[in-house]
Amino acid sequence: MAEAGHEVRARHEFRGMRTVEHYFTVPLDHSAPDGEAITVFAREYVSASHSADSAQNLPWLLFLQGGPGGRGNRFGSLGGWGKAAAKEFRILMLDQRGTGLSAPVDRNTLPLRGTAAEQAAYLEHFRRMPSLPTLN
């Protein structure tokens, strides 16, 4: 049974920014919410000019990098639009299903799904945007 959930596994502060690593447990198949679950990863960025407590009150800005099949951008430091946005928002960089630190789909994991038809059926679930649990 898939239970939607959210876990924070790491927090970091460096080069004028704070990051938080979020792992969401979501249904593989949205039409079968009690079925198999996968993990979707997202990294939060915010300016270190905000205290950890005050940052919790900022609105979210979800950045979708296009795709399909891409992980969220990784900032080594805040610059350009990211620096400006991180002053007013908590930026959430989502790794799409099957990419980055989200549940992997690659040449090692896909054959474990069985026949070509079973693999194709599994891959259909990686074309849609997941429903993420509400963040606090």
C-alpha cells in the first residue's frame, strides 16, 4: 500500500544560501493510490539572509526545468534569477520521476520490471507530474 509522505533528509548552508533535501513518497500510478509507491526528490533553495524560522513563512516557487526526463538544477551558489528569487521565495527544484535523486529508471532498473510490455506499462507512469503532499 502506497502512503504519501514527506521526509527531510539533509539541510545545508553555504555560499549565502540554505538548502533542504526533500523526499516525497507518491503513488506510482495515481489511479491506484494504494498500489506501488516511488520516491520523488526536490531540493529547496533560499537566501541565507533569512533565518531558518523566517524562511518557513516564505511562499514556494516550484521550478520545472522542462523535459521530459530532467533533474532539477543544482546551484553551487545563488546568482542571476535564483539569487533574486531566493530573497522572496523558497525555490523548489524537482527531479522528475526516474531522474536525478528520484526513483531511478535506467538500464539497470528497467529490466527488473519483466517483459518489454511490462516495462512499457511501468514507463507510462513516468510521463506525468506527480501529486506532491502539501509542504509546511
